Amino acid sequence: MITGALKSKIDKLWEEFWTGGITNPLTVVEQITFLMYARMLDMNERSDEKRSARTGKPFNRRFKDDEQHIRWENFRHLGAEQLYPLVKDDLFPHFTTLAGEGTLFAEFMKDAQLMIQKQSLLVKAVELVSGLPLENKDVKGDLYEYLLSKLTTAGINGQFRTPRHIIRAMVEMLDVEETHRICDPACGTGGFLSTTYEYLLEKYSSPEGIEQEQLFDTEGKPMLDSEGKSMFNTLYSGDLIENRAHIDHDMFHGFDFDSTMLRVAAMNLVMHGVKEPDIHYQDTLSQSFVDKFPSEAKEGFDIILANPPFKGSLDEEDVDPAILKVVKTKKTELLFVALIQRMLKVGGRSATIVPDGVLFGSSKAHQTLRKYLVENNQLEAVISLPSGVFKPYAGVSTAILIFTKGGSTDKVWFYNVQADGYSLDDKRTPIKDNDLPDLVQQYKAYQDAVLNNASTEEWADKTRKAFLVDASDIKANKYDLSINRYKEVVYEAEQYEDPKVLLKQLMDLENAMQSELKELEEML
């Protein structure tokens, strides 16, 4: 959560871009990302300079002697006529130079372009970015998350963002640990990865490492909730994390073939507190994936969280033949599930959002993939989501597949999510009904029962939201995984009046109508 004052600054910055002629929300986020990156470069340089002065040890400089003028603190006070050419002709080419040296953002800063055309807009943007609390690591993540939420509220490119409360439930169910190696093969803005990092901070914070920060509005007054009580933001230090180097350098991996998405995803993780996330430009379905990233393309990860593209087909000739051996198709939703299975280590787990068609599609490819999941892996859960969770951008019905690579399936746990805390219309306003807390609680209880060889009779009743289905039943139904195939509905017997009574009521009504018609005739 961000304070009212900070929220107001972001809103003002966003409005300045729109009034300045940049109306594509993704472009706005990208341009703000560039400016944030420029300021953070200078902040990190100054931090290293102070450390070097204190210790006497040299460091790799980001700015040479003749590049001091493009450091944020040295140009942010310039007027429009001086600032604009400096940023366009000196600062942005410097990003390309840094990319050539293999620094963070190397793959996707090389083609960075200043899209701001109005000099006055650049001045205002620099001024507002200067006022953002980028030095506060506890606020940076919330700040960027709010900025990304604008992709949805703007109504354009909203498909890039999976609802964060859905992601959070998926992360909690997999219960990610600090030693895991995690990937999203179609990472978009990096929502799955950044939410996982937030979860880790909470999981690995001692009571002493948790702080309550009071929130204030734009006038400096304490923010109050509906009951008139002061509002606080909970800050988690992650003080119990033992292997910080792993988290900063090798825990988080993401791939996408949209360079703008990569920039946003990388900055999202950096703003949340991950020093060097491993984010790369790559079509993970293509043959080149194995060649360029052999340790990631095959059995490279403990956890994969994803919401891969649903729509469209692609050229089969560009798809890795090894994936096509598992499922011969052009449908991306099927190919990605096969890809994810290959990317997992044996024993690795995935929570992946798929369209409902994956669950019950009758084509040979659909059935082959489902059979592969059940016969060659441990398909743990199929979680049906309401069709409105992606509104107003898509009304497609979806589900979450949770599976472990290797082994075979004995039983599959189903859960029918009917409400996610928001209305299922285009407005998606908050409501009280929310099955997600119960989903997470029941899934963890089921997992504990399985691990401890305890009874799972609690989920034997197929009339409930959560229930178990034997793998043999699934095989008998052509590996159909749709929840309605197995859910049992209890029908209540309706009580009706005796037909003779109903007939008499109709006759009495008819007589009354005839009587009134005669009275009306006599009046004419």
C-alpha cells in the first residue's frame, strides 16, 4: 500500500503524460521506467562513491569523467531547452553503452528511445520522478505496483496483468522457499515473480523484523479507515533469509519476447528489492531456447508460475520439436504446459493458469496433453476460476493446474472458486464474497494430509466446493479435467399443488374475468 501523498504524485505524473500526448499506458510506464532507471543509476553510483571513500577500494564506475553531466542530480534542475537534448542525445545513448558492458537491463536497454516529444512534459516528469522515494526499499515495490495497476485501469493492454490476488493465492499454495529457483516463461510485467518475492519477505521475517508504518494523506494528516482508526502499512524485512545472494542473482528468472515487457518486468523486480533478476528476451517455445539457455530450458527450475498466452496459433516450424513430440499442435496454451513440464526439475512444481478448453477439449492434442499430465506427472489440483476474473478485458473461463513433474497421478483435488472478492462484471468492484482464503487453507490442509499419510475423507463428498477424484475415473472420461464432469449436484424436490386445486384456481380466475367483461359490455 502506498500513502495518499505518493499515490497523488503518481496520479499527477500519469496525468501529465496523458495531457502531453502519450496515451498508451504501456508507453507511459516504459518512459517512467527509463527515468527511474536513470535516477537509480546515479543513486547507486553515489552510494558506491561513499563506500569507496570510506574503504579505499575502487569500483566499476557507471559514469566516466566526461559523463558526469548525465547523472541525475547534475541535470534534474536544468531548464527545458538544456534538459531535453541532454536526455535525448546523451543520457539515452548512455543506456546503450551500459548495455554493451553487460550490466543489468543489458538485453533491452540497448534500444531505449525517448518517446516524450514535449520539452515541458520532460521537465515535469523529471521533477516528479525526483520526488519519488526511490531510496526507500520498502516503498519502491508498492510504488511500482501501483504504477503497473494503471495498465489495467487505463483499459489498454490489461491482458498483460494477471490479478494480483489470484497470483498471491497461487504463490501461497506452492509455498515457495528461499532456496528455490523460480521462473515465468512468459513473464509480462513480472507479476508472478515480484509477488513471490513479497511472499518470501513475509515468510522469512521474524516478529522483530516486522514494522508498522503509519499512512498519511496529501496534507500530512493520518489516513483513517471506515471505522475512523489510523491506517498502517506492514513492512517485512526478510531478516530470516539466509541466502540473500541466491535471491538477488539466481532465484528469479523470466522470459518474454516483448522488449517493453522485459524492461518493465526487470524494473518491477529491482524496485521490489531484487538486485539482479535474470530477465531475458526469448520466445521460450522456439528451438533457439535450448541453444541459448540450456540450463533453463530443461529441468532448470523448482517452481514455475505462469499465465501463458491463451490466444492465437503459431508456426509449427519454429516450435521446438521436443515439445511437439509431447503434444503436436499449434495452440500456444497446450504447448506452454508441455514446455513448463520440460523446464521443471524432477519433483519441481508448477501452478499455471489455462483456459477451460485445455481441461475438456476433444482434439487429439488436448487429450494427449491431459493424459501426459496424469500418467507421467503428479497432477495435484484443478482449480476452476470464475469467468469474470479477467474482465473487462476477457470473459474467458480459466482454471489453475498444479502439478509435480514425475511419477504418476493417484487422485486429483478439485476446487470450484465461485467468488474472488470482486464483482464478476466489467467494473470488478470489491465484494465480501471471496473463496480464495478458503481455497488456500483447504489446499494446504489436503497437502498436509497427503504428506503425513493421513485421511483425505474430508474431500470425498463431491457436492462440496473441494473434492477428490480418482485418476481411474479421469482416465475413463478421456482424461477430462472439467470440474462439472465430476461435481455432484444435489437436487431438492419441488412441492407442487394438487392438479385439481390448480385447475379450480384457473377456473375461478376465468369466471372472474368473464364477469368483469360482462360488466364492461353493459357500460358501453
